[in-house]
Amino acid sequence: MALKGPNGEKTRKRTRSRASSAASIRDVARVAGVSTASVSRCINNSGTLSDGTRERVLAAIDELNYTPNSLARDFRRGRTFMLLVVLPSVGDPFFTDVMRGVHAEAGRRGYGIVISDTQHNSLSANEVETLLISRQADGIILFGTASPFATEILSSRRRRAIPIVIGCEAIAPELKRYPSVQIDNVLAARQATEHLIDLGHRRIAFVAGVGGSMLTADRERGYRAALEAAGKRVSAATVVAGDLSVAGAAAAAKRLLAVDPRPTAIFCANDEMAIGAASAIAEQGLRIPEDMSLVGFDDTRYAAVMQPPLTTIRQPAERIGMRSVQRICKLIEEPSALRDNPEPEIVAHELIVRASTGPVPNGR
Amino acid sequence: MALKGPNGEKTRKRTRSRASSAASIRDVARVAGVSTASVSRCINNSGTLSDGTRERVLAAIDELNYTPNSLARDFRRGRTFMLLVVLPSVGDPFFTDVMRGVHAEAGRRGYGIVISDTQHNSLSANEVETLLISRQADGIILFGTASPFATEILSSRRRRAIPIVIGCEAIAPELKRYPSVQIDNVLAARQATEHLIDLGHRRIAFVAGVGGSMLTADRERGYRAALEAAGKRVSAATVVAGDLSVAGAAAAAKRLLAVDPRPTAIFCANDEMAIGAASAIAEQGLRIPEDMSLVGFDDTRYAAVMQPPLTTIRQPAERIGMRSVQRICKLIEEPSALRDNPEPEIVAHELIVRASTGPVPNGR
DNA sequence: CTGTTAGCGCCTTCAG
DNA sequence: CTGAAGGCGCTAACAG
């Protein structure tokens, strides 16, 4: 810690003396022979400025190689132009696609993105607060991570209203006041399950997310609804917990394949888990779809190239990301919008039938 | 745009009047009956402070629910505690793993991460400058994106030395002065190719990245080196450009399969492309490895669950991310280190032989 | 159209 | 051990 010798001292000299630090707005003003206010007006295109002044300022900026210090700027304006995005796993290709949309739209609007990956853990309200306050993000987007701390965050918010948008997730009642962007997960999962029922399957298993993961809770709900609607024709629900990961689902599927009587179809709450399940199925020497039908959820870029290609639900991932950013920006830029009580925004999904699903095996 | 009515006016009131804005250090000082200096000392554990004072400050902080304004803080300190990470594709599962390491280590050290995804495009020095200067990141990590603008960024750097670390990438001579963390890509690719040669393959194709992508240039070099070393025993190199993506490689592999005489093995410069290639191979009714051996690079989480499991090169992705952050932090926290001329840090790779490679088909 | 002025919230000398 | 004071770089009134 304690630097010995003259070297350490040297570096601790007062700020003023740092050699040739970056040019400041004052330097530009001096060189251009104008006031700092004019420089400011020039770089922000605000107020009015004569062409002559503008040119001299621009020349000075060029000469000094001046770039505004955005720390000072953000401080002054009270804005960071940073968006905090909280999601369960940056590794999931679905979220990757969502983030592509987020990055594109944010970049277009001059915002940076800070990501907080909860690694599928639930996030405490406190952590979010800290992230938000200490990082001073202008707004926060919660993708599939909102509900665990919904009540907390609401009650602890004696502070100023913070722009929050929720994406991809079942919206708990107490979160209804926040804008959200999502597909109808219940309906989508129901349709996927009905697709299997229509193919004649009666023993359809479901690989869910982590215990009580809100991200997939609605999907399980849709699955159960389909089974119930089919009534006596299908057997009771068989649900196991994957952990939304490839490896977790491989293990979960293995257990499923040991059940007697064995299911004839497996519906996974996301594509990642379907990949894991496919591997477990192959390992047991079973074929897809002849011995086992398989359905995923998300239509990630891997779904179409799996062997066989995966039947799944397509979510407009990039669009969800893009819209979330648009909505958070609106909240940020028009604070009055914070008092609106917006409708959840439901975007369209689509059941993509590929070769991983087929008729139920004979006599089963 | 133009808000009509009194509403618009209201929101434009001077900053002073914003209702109950967050507590400032002055408020805390007033409530605690001390000076702002003491509050500062308390929250930063700097200087000296009597227990009594500390307690009163802490009480005031608690009462006011005070959180330091990090905009002001960063401004004052000239630090953002943000790291800029530039990479070719956040979607690639390899980089996802790298980023897991980055996030973990950065979080541990109190840094936030801003990601710039170049989408495999090359990044101009100007863009990097802008990103760096305007965002005022404390440092920048370039993963597989450095070389295209190496010369540029070096020549345009009349500014202060900026902490830069380069990862996963062939280091061009003019970048040698920057710390870097990477595997030995040439050697790894050579070993993968030799593995195929040892299995008896003589027509081995290579699916490279985008035209001249530095990220995979070394891998192509290793591939060619292995072929040359094997001399007459193997035919000339067959290299096609994928674009590091699943879809791009599927198309590239398709072309490869139409070549006469057809290769008996395909080595892809990353796993993503191997996934695409596998799909193209299956589509042609060919089996892996009986008709076609396939090798990837990265050992992403999908490699082991592919059908058949993929032979590939394992890179310590998380470790690369972690080490990169550690090194950038060192540069940031000990500016004198900027003047060091560090050795590139080579981390260990490993050839993982799985079932996607086998002996060359009879009579070919 | 342009300059002057007054801070934003915090940290850090410098005195006491 | 503590308080007073100055200023980081920029922007936004307010005068001229």
C-alpha cells in the first residue's frame, strides 16, 4: 500500500500539475477568444451562435483535440446516459438476441448499457437500489428478474421515481404499474402443449426453470392449462425442474426418461434446456421424434440447426429488446410518463413446427 | 415535440425547485451537526474521525437515507469505475463465457462493464476514442477486435495513455506494448489439424472467420503449418470463409461438400461454425464421423452435447476474462504500469477429442 | 448574439 | 481531530 520512494510522491502531486492533461472548455475558449458559454453552445448546438464564432470555436476544438469531459457533463446534467439491464443469464442465446436489440436501440439513442447478470439468482431490492443509485443509471430494464423482489423494491422506494421497464416476464400484480414488454407466455406454452396433444401424445413431461422462476412460471401454467383442457385424454402433469441451462436440463431429462411409463414427449421451458434434453435422449439410444418428441421455447439460432431441427416457440427477441429501450427512454425523457399506468405490451409469438415432434409411437 | 399547455412549462422549472431531491452531503452534515468534510471522511474511511462524530454522521445518513451521488464523485475523482469491453459478438457463447469471467472479476472490484459489440465489423480508432473519451471509461479491453485499427489508434493517441488490454487475439507487432491475455492460437490450431492428419485424413478443409479476421488468422496459420509439415501426405489447403456464425458456416460447409474430391474432414475456426457445419453435413445425408470428421474451436457449452459430441479446442474463457480485468485494473490503479512493456500472457488450451472425429473413410 | 456568473456534489488541502 | 474554503468542467440563467 504505502509506496516508498520519491516515485510515489511524484504521482500524488496536486491535480493541477499533471502534465498536459486533456484540454478543457476553458482552454478552447481562450484559444478561440470567446467565452466558455459560447463553446458550450457550440458543442451542444444550443442557444444561438454566429457563424464566425462557431468557426473559431470549431478551429480551436480541432487544434486542441478537445473532447468534452463527460464526467463533468453528466454531473452537471444529472444524467449518465446509461441504462442498467438486469437479466438472469447473459449466456442464454435468447437474451443474447434480446440484448442485440437493446444495444442497437440504445446506441442509436446515445445510451450506454450496463449489464447485471444475476446468474439465475434472485436479485434483492437492495442490490438493485445500489446498482441504480451508485451507478446512477438513468433507468433500469428488468428482463425476467423482476418478481422476486417486487414487493421489496416498491416499498423501499421512498426515493424519487425511477424509470423501470420489465421485459419477458410474468407481471406480478404489484408491478402492473410498470411498463412491460413480453409475449403471452401462457398462451404460447399452451399452444405448444396442444400441438403435442394433437399429435396423440398423452404422457407429456415439462422441464421447468429453477424453483419458482417467474420467467417460466407462466409457461408451466400454459402447459398445465392445455393438459387440463384435454381432460381425461392425457395423464397427470409430469414436471421436473431444469435450471434453464443445457447441463441442468440434460440431468433433468435423464430422470424423466427413467420414469415408468416413460413420457412420449418433453416440453422444455426454453431452447437451452431442449438442447440438453436432446443430448440426454440420444444418450439413452432413443430417437427424436420416433421415440420421443421434443419441444423448446425461444427459437434461438440453434433450434433450426439441431438434429433434428427443434419445434419451438419463436419470440421476437430483438424486438423485445428494442421496445424495452424505447419505453425506458420515454420514461427518462418525459418524466411525466412515470405517472402513466401503461398497458403491458404484448408482442406476437409463433409456434414453429419442425422435425423434433411427431406422432406418438405405436401402442404407447 | 412542442408541449402545449401549462404542463410542459411546469416540468421545466429550474432545477432548484425539484421536489425533495435526493439528500446531499450538505444535508447530512447539517443534520449531524458536522462539516461536509467530516461526512466525506466518514463515507470514505479517509483521514481521521472520532467515534462520536462517526456515529452522528452514520445516524444522519441513515435518517436521510443518503446515498452519495456518484456522478459528483466520479467527476471529482476523475474516475468512472467503468470498463469498456469491445468484442466482435456478444452472442457467441465463447465470449459469453469470457464475459462471465469479466463480470465476476469486475463486480468483485467494484467496476461496471460497458459492452461494445462490433458485430464482427471492424471498429475504427475513432469509434474507440469516442467510446472511451465520451464515456470516460477507466480502461478498455479489446477482445478479438484490436488489430484492424491498431495503427490508427496508436498514431491518434496524442492524448494521455489509456489503459488498454487485448484479449483472445493475435497481437500485431505495433500492439506488443499492450498487455494481452490469450491462448497460443497457432499451436492449438496446429494440434487440432495434426489430430486429423493422425487419423489418416488427407483432404482437410478449414472454415475461417470473416475475411482477414484477426481473431482467427492465427488459427488458419496453425492449420496451414500443420498441413505443410505433413508435406506430400496431405493435399493443398482448402479454406473457405464462414463469418463466425452458425448460419454463415452452414452455407460455407455446403460449398465445401460440393467440392470434388470432397474433403474428409472439416476444421472450423470456432464452435459456432462447427454447429452450422454439422447441420449442413447432416442435411446432405452424411454422417459424422463416418463420412466426415468435424473439429471446432472454443469448447463452448454446446460442444459436448452435440450429436455426436464435438472434438474441439478448449480455451479457458472465464479465466481469460478474469485475467483481462485484473490486468486492466492494475493499469488503472497503478498508472506507472502503463510504462511497462509486458509479456503477452499465454494461457493453456487443450485439445478435447470427442466423437466427431474418426478415421478417414475407407478408400478415400 | 455573447459574456458573466453561479453553482451541481463532492473531495482535499490547509488551518486551527 | 475537525472546519472552512476552493475548485473539478461544464451548463444555464441572466445581463448586456
